[in-house]
Amino acid sequence: MKWRPYHSPEDKIDLAASFNYREAGAAYAVSWVFSDQDQDVTLSVGSDDGIRLWVNGEKVDDVKGGRQAKPGSDIVKAHLKKGWNEVRAKVDNIIGTWELYLEFFTADGGPLKIVSTATPPPAMAR
């Protein structure tokens, strides 16, 4: 398996469409976000079905079982360091739709403007 870019026309990642697969499985998604300062953030997460989410290798969300993807199903706290931060998600699928929502907010829930990239920044490339 290899990483491949995915560009969504909507505010979610549709894994079933990306893989043309709607059976049981698991997929990983990764992105890098740039923060101009060390800061605590709030993440709004939604997944169909289960999800495990890491920020810079620290697990911040872990939900098992079946559910419909909705923005804000999980509200979790995380920390962004100054510079580039890796955000990685494992999304499980039982059958049918297979989606992921992820949005960043300030620690107190306000809007947070960040820069993100689907390819690793040179400092993080392996």
C-alpha cells in the first residue's frame, strides 16, 4: 500500500469513493498542519464508522463501532507545536458509507486558521 493524495470537493473525506470500496476495512489518512505558535486546540471530529486520531503521535480520539459521520460527533483537545504538525487518522468501516470530518478550532472553540498540506513538508519527509 502507498499513500496517495485525495482532494475533496466537499468538507469531508469520502473514503468509500476514494477506494471505490464499501465493505469492511480500515484506512489511514494523514495531513500536516502549520501553526505559527505552540497552542492548545479543539478538534471537531466525525467518522463513519470508528476512528483513532493522533496529533504528533499522541492519540487524541478513539471511537469503536458503527455510527454515521457527522461533523462534531467528537470534540477533542490536542496540542499543536510551533511549526509543522502531523495529523493521522485511522478510520474503520463496517459496510457502506465510509467518511471522515475533521475541523480545527482554538482551545475555547473559536475559528482557527491553519495552513495544511497533503504532502510532508521537507522537514518531516521520511
